[in-house]
Amino acid sequence: MSIEVTNVNKAFGSFKALNHIDLKISTGELVALLGPSGSGKTTLLRIIAGLETADAGSIIFDGEDNTEKSTQDRKVGFVFQHYALFRHMTVFENIAFGLKVRPSKLRPSKEAINGKVRELLSLVKMEELAQRYPAQLSGGQRQRIALARALAVEPKVLLLDEPFGALDAKVRKDLRRWLRKLHDEYPITSVFVTHDQEEALDVADRIVILNQGKIEQMGTPEEVYDNPVNPFVYNFLGNVNLFHGRVHNGKVEIGSLKLDIPEHAKKDNKEIVSYSRPHDIEISVEDEGKGFIPAEILFIRALGPVVNLELKRTDSGDYLEAEISKERFKELELHEKQKVYLRPKDFRVFIPEDYVI
């Protein structure tokens, strides 16, 4: 089931929640709506589901206009952050609920319902817990039952609102892996809302990044992480270091460091901000000339194969972060309060005035 969102607008009083949203989702895709609180991601999900009405625009499922259809008629499955399981029903009864409340003409036989529930219990690896009540389950188990209940009615579209937000980090990671595997085995068009960048990058086929009711960027996890289109996306997707400087003769000048930026060659003397991720910072213990920036190591966190360094530039006072391998860390014999030299191996330059709203 494909989904097409066309020119959707939504306001709550004077607050513009969604502003001219256009989005196409292919059949079988797993798409993440990612953004900070208030960006419009949950409002967009609820409009796709039919739980909210857009002020303007249309929602198309497989070429058919569903804008005026009810949630039930859209045949979507919806999974909430806090599960919304019926506490007085067993796991088995919770999964069967959506089938049992169908109109008599559409309701499967008791045998068919039982068979479907057993199939879903096997799918979510919960067969032995069929007669337990929600209060007797862990958070991760409850979320899997909520997913099974949504799948029981064989929805054409599965919508998930912060599905793992109430769980601890280890359980979230396990469930992300499980959801990706489930989606591969049980192909269905799925859209999920999250504010967790790692979750979106780990699970989704494609990510839609929203901010202030607008789509900032869409693409695969690799596309949006490696090629952010603006400073907001760069900042939002993981830690970054900021280097302030100016354009001069097709180069950016950051302290004594000069780097080629041909894409901004015609913007001479403009102020720039250069973005570089911690793993793209090269560290040297010797002053190798104008290509490096002097800094002092403030803090070292050496856990696992990657060593995290917090540094302070001695020329500007700016704080920076760097990530290096443990092997490189031992080779350089680094320690706190040590003076080092650094430079970005990879970076993106933006002209701040180009992105003023």
C-alpha cells in the first residue's frame, strides 16, 4: 500500500503544526518521521491515520483518496507509545479484540480468529504468554503484544507513534532489531514517529526529517547522515563540532587553517560555519604547521574500542569533541591537560545568512 501526502496543512489556533507537507511512501517501505518536539511528526502521523483532520491537502492510499475516510475505513493499524492494552484481557484476548468486534458479516469464525492469534503469537515469539495479563509482562513484551494486536486486523498500513519511547535503552535496541526483522518477514507499509536519531538511522529504509512543521530533508539513513542539506539537519543527526571563519579567495580561513571550498568561491569575506563530526577530527601531538589548530585535552573517556576526547581550542577558547580508535590513542600516548593539534578531515561549510528564516 503506497501513501501519498499532498500539500497538507494543519494549524492549532495560531500555531502552524504542518506547513505544505508533500510526501510519497512506497509500498512495503519502513519510513521514520524524525524531528524535535513540536516539529509536527506526530500530527502528520495522526492525519495519515485519520485521527486528525488536515486543514488542507489530501491523503492518498494506492491512488485512492482517503482524506475524508474514517480511521476504520482506512484500514490502518496504530501502535501507541504506551501500548494502550486492555488490562482486564489476557494477551490472547488483546490480540483477538480487533477481529471479534468486527460487524458480524465481516467477523471471522472463532476457529479463524484463534488461528490468527496463534500465528501472531508465534511471530512475536510470545506463544507461552498467551494467558497472561498485561500487568504480568515487561515493557518490551507489552510493546510486542501491541504490535501483534495492530497486525491482527491485517492493516494495509502500520503506524507507530514513538513505539519504543517508554522503554530502557537495552530493550529499545533489542526491539529495534526485532521490528526490522519482523518488517522483512511480514511486509507492510510502515511509518513510525521518533525523536531518537539512532533509532531512525538503525531501523528505517528512509528518514523524513521535520522541523517547525516543514520537511527539512528526506532520504536513506546514509544520505541524510552523510549529506545533510542544511545546518539544522547536520546538528540534529549526531554530535558535531563548529568552526567559525570567513571565505577568502575560495578558501575558508579558520584560525591559521585554510581549506578549499570551491562551492562558496563567489562569497568572498562572508562569515561561515564549518561542521565536522567527532570521528572526522585528526589529532597530532606535534605542531605540523598551518594545517592544524592548537588545543588542550580536557577530558578523556576510554570505553570500548573508541576513545572520546573533549578539547578546548587554545586560540579561540571553543570546545570540541573528537573520537579516535583505542590503538591510535595508545600510539599517541595522550593524557589530560596535554597540548595537541587537530584538523577536520571531513567537513561541510554553510553560510549562516543563507539559512535565516
